[in-house]
Amino acid sequence: MSNRAAPPPAGASRLRVSVALGTHNGERFVGEQIESILAQTRPVDEIVLSDDASTDRTVEIVEEAVAGRLAEHGSAPELVVLRNDPPLRVTKNFEQALLRTTGDVVALCDQDDVWHPQRVQRLAAYFDDPLDPDALLVFSNARQVDGAGRSLGHDLFDAIAMSATERELLESGRAFDAFMRRNLATGATVMLRRSLVDEAAPFPDTWLHDEWLAVIAAAHDGVRMHDEQLTDYRQHGGNQVGMTKIGLARKFRMFAQPRTERNRRLYLRARELPAMLDGLAGVPQRYRAAAREKVAFEEARQRYPEARLRRAIPILRQLRLGRYGRYGTGLKDAVRNLLQPV
């Protein structure tokens, strides 16, 4: 199903909304984040906080904010606190939070951002829309800010350098094709149906939680994109997962980075997907075949010779097969593979 040109009306949602908040030593910013959640125009019903072995006041700050909301207004979201020691790390920490949620839909939440007041209302409307019952996951744009909350002068879609081709794929309902190249749905902006969590679990360690959920949703043609900036996405140098704009100097540095670790990581990620899709009902055969071909592409990249000149022929072979365009970032990725040291 294609995305509409405009988002659905943001009316009163009948859905129960949960928040899955993953934290680790986040006392510096988590107070602003929780206050922005409590100030939503469409109140959330539940917050599940999964804390990964914090040694600061992260959990206490959240508990105090929710208790203060209850004392002042007579109502507050239900708060569930999960404490991990030893830490689970990012993917498994969020998986734990997501699995404990009880809402119809769940908003993913980092510890250091600020939600705009209508974030929940805007995104929940996609799942309340009777004209689009297949929506499984929606992600939005975001305002990029620094540690003090000052605008960095560009938005999240600029920071990830979303191309016109990628945008067209997303807007035409072909998110799976886009996500075979790379993930475009940043977790801090995501809301998803709770049923997707059960289908996607357990999350493989080789993937980040948001990327895995997005590609599984895309396999059902269930991804929607919302262009509005609904989050202040904070970049402060201490992010567990962040996204800073890639400048020209950084692009050139990518060509000088060793390829072995990156290619190995991409191969391990690709290898997890075909078996998962084969076990899901309703996934188009074309998507299953694409996931298998993605593995073949990453296997081929694993075998590139160490000598740059000897890499040219196998790289050209993958270009002729069209795999760099379908499963990488095109000619740029091919040149990178040619020039990178081992």
C-alpha cells in the first residue's frame, strides 16, 4: 500500500499507548525527556523504563517526575521500571522494554531527546486510520540539536543524507527495497504496533533494535514515513547511538577506513534475515528472494582480495549484477570497497 501525500487526521486516539524507554547513566538529559513525554497533547498510558546498570540518578529522576505529575494533576502514566545488572546493551535492553509493554502501540524513546508536544498524537493517528489498517511502524523526521538544545541547522533526514531515490521508495510504499540498501528509520522517532514486537522477537545481536523492527515491518509493507520534525534529536558526543551529519571530510575518511570489520558486520546482519522472513506468513516471495541475494552480495564482498587491483574484477561483477544498487549505496559503495585498506 502506498503512503498518502498527507498524514491521517490527528484526532482523539482510541489506542493504548506505551513508551519503551532505554537508559544507561542518562541523568544529564533524562529529566527533559520525561517532562516532554508527560506534556504530550495525547497523554501516554504507560512508560516501561529498562535501565542498563546505571550508576547515577537516572531511574530516580524518572520516578520523581511521574510521581510529581500524579500529585499535581491527579493522573500519570503507569510506570514500570526494569533494572539490569549486568547490562544487556542497547538492542537487548530495548527488546526487554518492548516485550514488557502492554499498549496497542509503542513509542520508542531514547534518554537524551525531547519530544515535541504533538509527537504521540501525530504518530498514533496512523494506527487509528481505518483507511490504512496495515500500518505497522511509522517514523518521523527530527530536529537535530546539540547538548544545550540548540539547532544544528539541519534535520535528521539531512543528517542521514536521505536521497531522492530513497524518499521515492518510501513514499511509494517500497520501504523494503530501501531498507535492503540501508536503514532509514531512526528509533528515536519511531512508533509501532505492539504485535510487531512479538513477531520480530528475539532480536538478533547483530542488529540494532530499531533497524530490525523496521525491516520486519517493511517485509509486510507496513512502514510509513512522517515528514514532520517531532523530536529534538540531541547530539552531544556521549550518545549510545547517534546520527551526526556526514560532512565532506568524514566522507573521505570513510574511504581510508579498513573494510574487514564493516564487511563482516554487514554479512552477519544479512545472514539473519532470510530465515526470519521464511518463518513469517504473508511476506512476498520477492522479498524472501531479495534477502537471500543480499546475503550472496555480502558473501561476495567478504571474498574480495586484499590487493586493490585484484578487487576490480569482482567489484565490477557485482556492479553488473546490479547488487550495489539494490543492496548497497551504489557506485559510491563500490568505489569505497575498491579503495579501502584491509
